[in-house]
Amino acid sequence: MPTYIHLNHQKIAAGENRLINIHIARLPTHTPIDLPVQVIRGKEDGAVLLLMAGLHGDEINGIETIRRMIFDQTIQLKRGTVIAIPIVNIYGFLQASRDLPDGKDLNRCFPGSANGSLANRIAWFIMQEIIPQIDVGIDFHTGAVNRTNVPQVRCKTGNMTNRELATAFSAPFVLNAEFRDKSIRKEAFRKGKNIIVFEGGEAQRLDERSINEGIMGTYRMMHHMQMIDDNIPNEPSIWLKSSTWIRAKISGVCRLCIAPGQFISKGQLLAIITDPYGREEFPVIARKEGYAIGLNYQSVINAGDALLHIGIPE
Ligand SMILES: [Zn+2]
């Protein structure tokens, strides 16, 4: 554990709990935009864990997950340090948008640049000031609006450290996810830091199950890293080697016949698509077996729309 965490020209010593507001930009009105970062340090030596949410500004479950851990339940850190950034994309949060005002996806802008677009500048700050100080991280995400993700960890399951962290987190599902170019997960990995992604629920809507799974999984991971003493045992995760989307072959009104997380057999009825006047019905049948890890709750659909995200077990 470093003697001090350095942030915004401040030094945070062991045993301290401090909120640091980092000035990152201004709105066009000249209102300053700060990025609040909470640093919680145990008295004893240990790992440094980054908790970050709201990289996509409308994905609010992770924001609430971190808020509850820090303010409602107050993490009882025995060893090490938690660096928490509850809302990375403040602009997106204000506008209920995934992206920055210029349409940029912040998670496709890493490692960023000091003088680039707003997204590049935020990415640059995180890569320069935060990532070098951490050991591991959890990046909290959700599905899009009307598209829910069953609570799941996404990481490179072939990587030993990723696998170990996901095993400790013990979410209902773990999905193998290759690195995406210019994502924080990939760029942090290039610097030797392992960040796993937790996905749960949908955008713009709080989901209690996802929030609870996020909190419990984080505590289990912290226990694994000897940061806290108490453990919360859980069922082992279901590991998924890959995933595929079932898409609508025809436009219409869709009724899903599958519950979140449900196991799906080959030949099973997944959904029924009807025309709004009730003259025609088209069943959607499973061609593969797997688990329903993501569902589109939008009922009025067009041909080609994604209906169900199916995880294929290892
Ligand atoms: Zn996201």
C-alpha cells in the first residue's frame, strides 16, 4: 500500500476518509464541473481498489451501488484503500445520456489526451491520476433503456487474475468479454491493472437486485483481497464462454416468454410477435441452449431488433 494517495495536489494518509472534488471542466454557462472522488483508507497495509460508475451517464445502478456502500453502510475497511468515483460522466448524468454532449462514448476514448475532446480529457485524467495508484477495479454498468442485464461480471475469463477476481465477486453469471479498443478495461490492463465490469439492470432505472448483487459482490472481492474481514458466501457463478443476441425476424408487438436468468433449451418458445390487429402470430424459437442474460422489454419492435441476449455456458 502506498504511504500516501496523491490526488489534486492533496496527500491522503492511511486511516483517512476524504472527498476530493476535482475540477474537470465548465458548462457553457461557466458553471464549474467537478468530479467528486472519495478516498477511503484503512489503517493497515493492503490493496488499492477502484470503484467507478456512470462512465455511461444514464447507467445509474452503479452510482447507487457505490453511494450505498460509502454513505449508508460505510465500508469498514481493515486494510488497503478504496478510491470511489460514483459518476465518471457527469455530463451524461445531467442529460440522462450515455455519452458526452458531443456524442462521444467515454468508454471508447481511453487512454484519452490532455488537449483533446471533453471525453478524451476525462479519460486522460483517469489514466494519469487514478489508474497508476490502483491495483484492481470494478467498473459498474447497466443495459440500455428498456434493455435489462441480469447481474453479471464481464471479464477476460482466460486471464488468471480476471478469473480469480470474478470467482471472488460471485455474481450470478460471469461472461467472457474480450477487450474493446479504447475502453478503460483494455487500457488499464496495458498498464498491468485488472478492471472487471459488473453489469446489472437497465439505464435510467434503479434495480434493487442488481444494486444488491453489486454491493455483495464488491464486499466478497474486498474480502478476497483481505481488505475487510467479513465474508458473505454465495452460490458459485454460472460461467459463460460467449453470448449471442436473438433478433426479431419480423416487426410487430413482442411478448417475451422467458424470465431473466432462465435456462433455455433448444426448441423452446422464447417470444411471440404479433401484428397489432391480431391476424398473425410468429413464434420465436431457441436454436441454441443457454441462459437469458439480457432482455429487451420494448414491446413494439422492428425486424432486426435484439430481443434476448443468450449466454452460452463454458
Ligand atoms: Zn455502460
